[in-house]
Amino acid sequence: MNLRLLQFLSCCVLCVYGWTDNRIRKFKNDFSFGVSTSAYQVEGAWDVDGKGESIWDRFLHEHPEVIADGRNGDVACDSYHQYQRDVEMLRELGVDHYRFSISWPRILPTGYPNVINEKGIQYYDNLINELLKYGIQPMVTLYHYDLPQALQDLGGWINPLSAEWFEDFARVVFDKYGDRVKYWITINQPSGVCVDGYSGLIAPGVVSKGVGDYICVKNVMLAHARAYRLYEKEYKNKYKGQVGISLGLSWAHGVTNATENEDAAAIYRDFTIGLYMDPIWSEAGGFPRSVRDRVAKKSKEQGYKESRLPTLSPEEIKLIKGSADFLGLNHYTSFLVEPADQQFDSPSVDDDMGVKISHNKNWRSSNSVWLKSAPYGIYRLCLYLNKVYNYPQVFITEHGWSTTTGLNDQSRVTTLRDYLSAILFAIEDGTDLRGYTVWSLMDNVEWIAGTSDRFGLYEVDFDSEEKKRTARLSALVYKRIIEKRIVENEWEPENWQIEITKGKEREEL
């Protein structure tokens, strides 16, 4: 049995049963701990101070019936007015970095740089300066789902000009904040933007399965690359920052080790990992051959003149290849895969894959139907990325757990510890993992789930005028992990509802 397999099995035992080999594994002092939010989900002030309309503003205003609890992002956590309290919470936790997104329509209400909203510029100036005042590194996402509606009216990400629009937006933001921001993320989860975004279930509410979603993938990857090359050419030497992209990657393996199941899992990984990783990190560049061949074959059978998956030209392949200083990894759960025994919409990505995904019935459940705890998955995913993509530099830019309301969130504490333990094994086995980011700092508007799924280390009272934030048990546990740089499964804080406030008071002294 080789060392890698032994370590994997050890990790599984640790995460599933809580057993250890009695070794204390420690995060290095330069490992960066942080938390995440996104503009639409926390800022509110949707039409305040010159902000333009986003696709999520339009979608949830026109379709309030899709929101699980009826609460949209018009006010959300009111971080537009409460950003100082947000930074205070970051200080309470002792985080190294804060990942947040800049609202495109708050900066450019028309979507174009012909109109720059100075009050929007000032808001992010204030937030960034407040973070730096307390030694917290800003990690800025340029696009987290909130496309200006004015650009969606022109076709959105299906319009081939969208990559140019995004580059123009990126230039404005780099010009304004490049002197203070050292970590940039171009796009958050292209799969969410495109495959989910053109399913009709979320903003922009357009149904174009198997066609528009693939066009979107091409344009989003080109948009990312153009923003990266812009920074590389005009800002990198001056500001010494890094630019990456955040991909939503789940681990997947066969429901059993039967050949047909492992083959199905390989197909699923190519469509959900390779489609976004290969263009940047593979040796050849471009979309995976398996995906190109499969979509081309299906397209021909369906009577299309050419493949529904757009071709990348040699020049576009060159532009995208290598266009990231780090991989932002958004990881939540894992899946079991087998050949599909059902019919899917045709055309669609699901139909092109032709696989069925499920969860192990023994995996612990969150408050979200799609989210189950399988900590070994992040370990196996890291090893897969190491092997297939030659050990990329990685920041975990999102990982979280949903609960209902309440401060005693023991299930989030358990999940946090289990996954961080698995991450320590991944680092020990060679993964170049530089940081970890909890989703989320506080409860927020979880898209069409509204506020029914609570992901926050801090609970938000959405009925209070000031959107009162209160630390949960998980906030104190995370604070302890950051301080000690180890995972202590048995540690429990005393008087935990007031301890975090005491910590901040001591810091001020």
C-alpha cells in the first residue's frame, strides 16, 4: 500500500469517525484564514446613491414567488451602511483576509465606463481602507453573479462583446483600488454563471440549456483571461498583486468501483472540473477533448449543423492558458456517480453527461438539500488537482455549512473541524494550499433560498432595523483555530456568548 493511499485512508478515518493518529498537524503562520461575502447577498441599498439595476434585482422583483422565504436582496444585511460593524466582526474573529465582491452596477450603473458612480467608488474605498487600517487583507471578487441589467438586455454573457465589457469594468476597478488590493478574483463560479444561470431557475431567468450555457462558458473564460492579461500588462509590475478565478468544484467518484460507475464519474469530472480547469491549467489548453467529442456527437444526433460547444481558436486558447496566479476553490460537498437511468432535457449539459449523481445516505445533512458533509472529498479533490494539473497554487475561497436560526450551531462547528482536518492532510500530501475562507461571515440572502438557509458565523436578525449581528458558537471555534493554528476537536469556550466581545476589548487595550 503506497503512502498516498495510506494518508487518504487516514484522512477518511479522521473525518468520518473522529479517530486520529495522535499527530498534531498545524497550519503554518503564513497560512491565511478568512471569510467570504458577496455584494448582492449582503450590501442591500439596491437603488441607493446612483447604483444601477442588476440581473438579480430584476429577477427577484419580477419573480418573488421563487424566493423560499420571500426575502430578496433589496436590504439584505445592509452592509452598505453597516460596513464598519462588518469589519469589527472580522477583527473579533482575527481573520487574515476578507473576500468580498464589488457590485458592477454600483460602480458602473449603465454597465459601461461612460458613467462612473462616485458614491459607489467611495463605498468600496471606505471598506478597503477600514480593512487595511486593522491589518486585514482585502480579497476582491470582480464578478459574483450581479451583471448590470442594462448589459443583460443586450444578451448578457451570451453576447460575444461581454468579455470586452468585463475588461472595461476591470480596468476601472484596478485603477481605483489596485494600489491597495493584492488579491483579485475575476469571476466567481463560471458554472453558476452559465450552467445554472441559463437554466431559467435563477437570474437572469433565461432558459437556454445546452446552447446558451456553453456560449456563456466560452465568453466568461475569455472575460476572465482578458482581465488577467490587463492586470498582467498594466498593473502587476507596479502593484505586485495576484489574480485568480474561483471555481465551484465538487469531488465525485463512482457509487461503487464498478467500471461503468467510475467511467461515469470521469465524465462528470470532465464536465464540472475539466471544462473550467483545462483551459487555464492543462498542458494543451482548451476545453477537454472528452467534453468536445461528447457534445459534438450529441449535437450531430440532435440535428445541429455544428457542435453546441463553441470552438476556441488558437489565439483564444493561448489567451486563456496560464491566465491565473492561483485557483480559488469553492468546495461544499461531494457526489456519487453512476450511468443515468433517466431522461434529461435535450439538449442540456445533464443530457450531454448522461450520468446520475447522489449522496451517500450516511453523510450528515445540512439545512440545504444539496449540501452533505463528506470531508474526505476535499482531500481527494486536492490530490486530483495535484495529479492532473501539476500542483496549482490554491486558495479555498468558499466552504460553508447551512443551518437554521440559533447561536448554538454545533453541526457547523463539526463540519468546520472535519474539513480543516482533511485540508491539513491535503497540505501534508503536497497540495500548495495558501488559505481557507469560510462562507460566510454572516447570514445573508442565499439567492432563491432567501434567508431560509443560514451560512453565517454570525447570525443576522433581519427583522431588526440595524440588522443586528451576533456571534455563533462557530465564530468562537474559528477564532480559536486561527489563534492556535490547530484543530482541537474537544475544545469548548466558556461563556461563549460574551467571550468574543471580551477578546475585542482586550485587543483595543
